[in-house]
Amino acid sequence: MNTWTRAALTFLVGVVIWFMPHTEAIKPEGWHLLAIFTATIAGFILRPWPTGIMAIWGIVVAVATNSISIIQALGGYADGNVWLIVSAVFFSRGIINSGLGKRIAYTLIKAFGTSSLKLSYALACTDLIISPATPSNTARGGGIIFPIVQNISLAFGSEPHGTTSRRIGAFLMTTAHTINTITVTIFLTACSGNLLITSLGAKLFGYDISWWEWFQAGVIPGVLCMILMPWFIYKIYPPEIKETPEAPVMAQKELDKLGRITKSEISVAIIFIFCILLWATAIWTKLHPTIVAMIGVLACVVTESLTWDDVLGEKTAWDILIWMGTLVGMAGLLGKMGGVAVFANYVSQLLTGFDWFWASFLVSGAFVYSQYFFASGTARITALFSAFAAILVAMGAPIPFTILLFGLMNSPGCTLTHYSSGVTPIFFGAGYVPQGTWWRVGLAISVVSFLIHFWGGTLGMWLFGIL
């Protein structure tokens, strides 16, 4: 489809909903906003124009039709979590600029990379270590992990699009991508989708999930998946090369190219640890997570690990600010106008007879496997979280459990297709794994991941007193 066909379909979605009959429980302004919000989501999926432009379209139409005021339309840009993501993306640029991420990866490969399975765990540890301060898993996976995986694969004569792809490249690409979707489980600040969920949850239910609460819910399923998944992939999609004695040698050569550890790397490492400690102790210090991220950015600038030009040039952060500010604002207004509650009450009546806990298992499964119909985790969260979460709350599920549950469900669906998240096309596009294999292996991974995330997350929330 060309641009104008996609735009016409997006417009049609909004018009159809706008003129549909609706219950009197929803005010006309609320229904009109629902039509505009749904059309905006359709625009995110169909992408006649970039996501940020579609978000601006949403604002313009909502205000021009008097569905909301300009103050209400721009209210989402004052949301703390939106600025937390933006600030943390700036901070992650400092990590990339300093070379700290590469040094961590090659140091782990040198120490533990004597087999293909150990190599996969070394890459997993790298992703885990840097994930708390890199809220774009696309930047983390594509900017740091992917080039290293590609270099290792080529060093072992594993070429894409050919008979040698299965030597080691296909296994490492699959494993590195899977782990990149799992580390988002453990830390709130490891993915923008996590913060979108907590922002929407706060707007809808008035409950703010803390960094520490997220960690408590995510650490058990996250660590279990980190341990299990490389081995599981090794069994269902094994590499031809099992032993890799050359890998530590290659890693040492790369470390030699990096040279001695720089002042910038030391500074970023100290700032990184300091920010994690502040995030983890916010329950006592009362520091807002966004302020902690901003402190990290300022510290990087002061230590010259980051420049103002770097900040201005960080397109990902400014793009997130535009579209996420719009979505958070609209979603909050929809909650206040009653649209989400009416839908939730209707569906919860259809699920009469189900206990809220078992309903949460079914609904979260639907949330995960709906990823087949979305080209990004953000679009799926935007389209489904508010409605699905409201259903469970209406059935009696505790609000913190509900928000955290969908946060955990952000991970399993990201392995299903070759277009399921922002980072996925990078690893798939390398050409090591055929599309049919990617879908088949990804489905097996998602089933195991879903079960671990649901039951492990529930156990964690029960043990730490959240549930």
C-alpha cells in the first residue's frame, strides 16, 4: 500500500468509530476521543507517516474537533515517566560513546567464550549489565550487541544466506535477540515499553509502580529465562560449531584495539552504578526516577562523556517524547471520560464465572500472542493495555499485580515474528535465520517464556508482598 492508501484507511477507522452508536455512559467527547485515539493507533500500525507525525495528527484532530482542549492535549508531555525514558536514552548514548559496552562484552567473551553455549551466556550477561540504563533495547541490541555477534560469526566462517549460516551465526543471532527481549523484564528502565505501561497504569488507576517493585516482580522470571533460554535454543536450534577456543583470542584483539580503559569509561561506569543505586533506593531517598536519570545525564556532560550536540542529535529520544507524550495524555483522558471502564465492565461480564487470577492467565496470553498482528511492542501496548488491564481490575485483580503482569508480558511475544519489535529486524535482517525457521523457533521460545513469566512473576509478586 502507498502512503495515501494507508492514510485513508487510518482516517476511515476514526470516522467509522466516530459515527457508531454508543452507550450513554460515555459522553460524546469521550467517544470522539476514543475514535481519534483508535485511529492514531491504526496510524502507528499502518504507518502512512512516521509515528511522531501520527501522534501530532492525533493532537491536532482532537483539539480541532473540540474533543479536548489544547492544555489537555499537551498534558502528557508533563508526565514524569515520559521524561525518564528521554533522559535515560541520552544517558545510554554516553555508555555507547565511551565504549564501555563493547569493553564489557569482549571482556566476558575473553573469560567465558570457549564454547558456543558459553559465548551466548557471555553476550547475555553483557546485555543484562548495561540494560538498567539503556531504555531502548533497540539501541542496546542493535548498537552494541549485534555488531559483536556479527563479528564473532564471521570470524568463525559463518556467513549469512548460505550453507555456513548454521555453523554458529544462526544460533548466536537467535540467542542474542531472545536475551535482548528478556532483559527488559528485570529492570523498569531497560525498555521504553515498560515505562509506557507504568505511565498508562498510573493515569488509569492512580498507582505508580516503582523501580524496586518492578525489579521484585521481574527478577525471578527474568533470571530463570536468562539461565534457561540459551540452553533451550542450543537444544532446539543447535550450532554446528560447539567449541570456540578462538573466541577469547579474538576478544583480546578487540580489547587491544580499544586500548587501556579510558577516563570516559571509568566516569560512565561510576555514574551508571550510582544511578542504579539511586533507582533501587528511591523508596527511602524519595528521589523521582526521572530526576535520577537527569542527574546521570548531567554527570555525563560534566565528565565530558556526553555533549549537548549528542543530546540534540539523539533522534530516538525526541521521537519517543513526541509519540509517548501524546499517547499517555490521551489514554489518561479516556480513563477519566469513562470509555475504558465501560468496555472493561462489558468484557468482565462475559467472563463471569472465571476467577480473576485465571482470567489474568487467559487475558495475558491473548496479550502476548496478539503480537502477531503488531509490528512493535509499543503499538501492541498502546492498543491493548488500557482495555485489558481495566478488564482484570474490574474482575477484582489487584491494581499493582495487573500493571506488573502486563509489564512482564511485554517480553514473550517479541520472539514470535521477524517484525515483532524494533530490534528484531536488525537480527533477522542479518540473513542467518530463514523466516520460516524464525517463526517456528520463535513460537517455541515464546511458549516457554510466557509460562515462566506468568508463573515466575506471580511467585515473585507473592514472595515480595505485592500480591
